[in-house]
Amino acid sequence: MSGKLIAVRRARMVALLASAAGAALIIGVIGMTALPSSASALPGKAIPAAAAHRLRTDVIRIARFNGDAHPVSIRAVATTEAKALVTATPGDTVPGSASQPAYLVVMKGHFKLTHASVPPGARIPTGRYLSLTINPSTMQVMDLGLRNAPPPHASLRTYGPVSDLTTQR
């Protein structure tokens, strides 16, 4: 191997390692960035007021997207994802969810999942109760359940203080 080829390969390796180190530094800084105040949600505790306001705004948008801009009721509780799944999507399990904080939101209204993927000829899912599990740190929906009857364990009080987001301003 010529000395010039070795020098080029060495230069490429140094550049690659420098890029990897830079990326690791950026990821580390991003990881240390403060999370929104909603990240302070603790299972079994009341949902912080600022988080409740944002949560209401987000779930109203979700309700509208799913056919009901004015649900009859919107109730939410801070719990764990594992407990929320029992209500939102019974039978579902997610590894590690027993310690993962989550907001469980149950809305009553007339919902139609017009954007759901259904087989050809199948009906679009409809229901009166839309249940969501939401990550408090990102406010992203993790799970969604739709049914006509109240979800099992519909008494959210068993999980902690319930926030009524129906008319909250």
C-alpha cells in the first residue's frame, strides 16, 4: 500500500471519528435540555395547570380530527402507561410501561376514525368513547382506543385526581 493511500484513509478515519464525536456531543446537549413543565407529571398526582391547558387544547384538536369538535366530556388523569392501557386499550401491554408516566384521557362524544386504515369494504370505526394515552414529556399520543360502551375501569379516580377538561379555559 502506498504512503499516499494510507494518509488518505487515515484522514478519512479522523474525519469520521470527529463527526461521530460531534454528533455525540450534540445528542448529549439535546438530552440535557429541560423538558416542558408537563414532564413533571407524577402518576397519582394532579395534572399541573399548565399541562392541563395544553392537554385540553391537544385533545380537542384530536376530537375534531376524529369527527367531534365538542365532546360531551373530557376527563384526564396522571398515571402510568401500564395502568392507562387497561382502560384505553384493554389487553395491550408495553414492556417498561409500569414505570412510564402517562396521561389517560377519556372523551365522550360521537367519534369517527375517518383516517384509520381499514380493509377494502370495511366500515370506518365509530364509537362514543375515545380513550388516549399521552406521553407527558412530549404530549404525543401513545395509544388510542375507541368503543361504544364506557371503557373498563371508567372510574378514573382509581388512578388519581381527575381533571375535567370539558370546559376548562
